[in-house]
Amino acid sequence: MHDIQIKTERLLLRPLKITDAEDVFEWVSDERVSRYMVYTTYTNIEQVRKWLAFVENDASTYNFGFERMLDGKLIGSGDIGFNPSKGSWGFGYNFRYDCWGMGYATEAAKAMINYARTNFGARKFASSHCEPNIASGNVMRKCGLHFVGYGKFEKLDGSVKMRSMEYEGEI
Ligand SMILES: CC(C)(COP(=O)(O)OP(=O)(O)OC[C@H]1O[C@@H](n2cnc3c(N)ncnc32)[C@H](O)[C@@H]1OP(=O)(O)O)[C@@H](O)C(=O)NCCC(=O)NCCS
């Protein structure tokens, strides 16, 4: 687990903890949020605790909880990590539904990218989203990435397959 904390105008990006399970469950159990994520909609909080335990020991990726500084509420999570096979840094994010459309994803993604640039010398970034997930593409463009082509999206359990839109950027 890392101990990185990043402050933006409205958010505190900090490590996820097992005690975040109830807050996380609120959005990972919401089909509107999980639809275009690789995970399938969570149905009980134990599954979230297992995932958080995995994240705590995952050295390959920097996972963050996104805490709204105004009231300390955890409203989303995301990650950034180096992908050796691609030679670039990948990132992702998801937010509870009632917090969409307020610029939070752009704010969090830019903060993770800036942190990786400054502290790890990261320059090449890549990410992708399911074709219908226009909002996510907007976030990627606002972070300085550009569309490079179509790819394939598949949920971890193989239950959903669809076309993805791939983005890259040297920032
Ligand atoms: C994708 C997601 C993270 C976007 O979060 P957000 O905080 O609403 O994004 P932002 O507010 O930063 O919006 C970024 C841009 O997309 C636009 N946008 C937001 N929702 C949109 C929508 N439904 N359709 C089209 N554009 C949209 C915003 O207007 C903004 O552009 P603008 O600044 O030019 O107005 C959020 O919808 C989410 O959590 N979805 C479920 C999980 C998910 O799909 N994650 C991404 C997987 S690749």
C-alpha cells in the first residue's frame, strides 16, 4: 500500500482503507456506475471488503479514494499505474452517481497524472472507455489525451463485451 495524499481544489486523493467499504458499496452496487467498468455490479459488502483488502496489498497500481474536502465524504475512487507491456501509464476512475457532471473526474484524473509526472517522471499516458461512455472520453481529452483507435472492452467475468475507444497522450 502507498501513503500518497494529493490535494486538489475540492478533493483529497488518499489511500483506500477497509473501513471505506460502506461508502464504496454505495457506488459499486449501482448499475449506472458499474455499467462501463470492468467489475460486475457488487451485491454485498463482503465483496467490497475483499476488493479493498486486495487493493491494500497491490503494489502494481496506485489506488486512491476521492474524498470531498467540503464534508469528508468519499465520493469515488480511481487508480494510476505503469503498464510495462504498453510502456505507458494507465488510469481510471468512478464516482457515485449523484456526483457526476461536476468536474470531479477531470479534477481527480489531472491530479493523478500530475503526481505521476512530477514524482515518477511519467510522460506517456493511455486510457480507454466503452464506446458509449462519452463522459469518460471527455475526461480523457480534458487531461490532454487524444483518441487513437478502437479496441475491445470485456468485463472481468466475460459477461459483457463491446467496442472500446483508446486514448493516448504524451503530457
Ligand atoms: C465517467 C465519469 C467518471 C465522469 O465523471 P464526472 O465527474 O461526471 O466527469 P466531469 O464532470 O469531469 O466531466 C467531464 C466532461 O464530460 C462531460 N460530461 C459529463 N457527463 C456527461 C454525459 N453523460 N454525456 C456527455 N458529456 C458528459 C462534462 O460536461 C465535462 O465536459 P465539460 O467540462 O466540457 O462540460 C462518471 O460519469 C462515472 O463515474 N461513470 C461511471 C464509472 C465509469 O464509467 N468510469 C469510467 C470508466 S472508463
